[in-house]
Amino acid sequence: MHGKGVPENSLAAAEAAIAAGMGIECDIQRSADDVAMVFHDWDVERLTGAAGATGALSAEELHQLQYSGSDQRPATLRELLSLIEGCAPLLIEIKSKPGYGVERSCEIVAQDLASYSGDVAIMSFDPRAAAWVREHSPDTCCGLVMREDEHGYTQTAAERWEAFEYAQPDFLAYHIAALPNDWVEGLRADGLPILSWTVNSPETRQRGLLHVDALVSEGAGLP
């Protein structure tokens, strides 16, 4: 969720997406006081120039930071929802890593969404997220994000299948660098919606349009 000169995951980026008639994708980190924050990194340095782990700071401490080169500040998910008010579809990626309590993040996000009536879906690289949503918020659409390189949870075909079977996702968001492939094509042929990320060039946009149902795009990958 960002554009030229606009910080990623900022409220300004959401406003720009709404003005352009586009959907919004955001990332969620959990603050030290258990608030869902619209923020990508596990550390605040890259985006704000400050030091510290994102999860070690309270929501108020995070809100006091400014994105580098901008007057924008990290926002809570509730602030983002209030801004959107159903004006655009929202795709929420819940960040996770090995040993992290992603279920607590899912619970907080679900609480924030309880009174929200707009179109929204949740996704995560962590298959535990989709499993939690399926059990505790079954009316919420939830997907599994997947990649095949050295990052993430699913470097091997066996790991990808195990994660998919555990998550039982409503959709799959697949790394554009790993497309096309027979497994994803087969899932799509069987009716599973397929998204792809991050589409950031004309070439990846064209590839995505040929092989998936929706694109998570930025920069030169936008139409």
C-alpha cells in the first residue's frame, strides 16, 4: 500500500488508492500493548530512521514516529478502517515468523474488524493464521501467502503442500517470481482463487494477468 513519494502502509497511501478506485493491501504488526498497527517491518529503522523492534514499542510510541521524508505516522488498523469506511476492498496481511504468537495478532485483528462492514480479507505466510480464522471467524475470508525461495516457510514442495493442507485457505497469494507452475495452475483450475505479489513491473503485470485472478501491485506494476 504505497505509491511514488507516499510511504508504504500510510494513511496517505490508502487515500491515494481510494482516489484511484483501487483496492488496498496493508501489513499488520502487533505493538507491545497488543494493538494492530499498519506497519510492515519487524524493526522501525528502515521506514522511520528510528531504532527499535516494532513489537517492543507501544501503539502511542509507534504513532509518535514519522515515516522518513514524510509527515505521515504509523497508524492503527482501526484508524485505517475508519478512513476506508467501505470505500475500497481491503486485504490485510498479518506478519509472522517462527516462534511468533500469530494467533494473538489474528484475535486482535478480528476484534478490530467486528464492527467493520466493508469488503475485507486476511492473509499471512503463516498457515496458523488461516487455521485460526477458519475456527474463530469462519465468515472472514482468509488466504495463505506463499513463496518458493530461501525466505518464508515453504522452500520445498512438501512444505508447501503441508502448509496448504493445514491452512485450508480461501485463496492463495503466490510470489510472482514462482509463476507459472503446475501446482498453482491446478489449484486455480479446481476453483481456488489465486492472487500474486508483488507485481512491480510491466513484465510481472503481464505474467500475473495470464496466470492469476488478482494482482497485488505497486509502482510500475500498476495499470
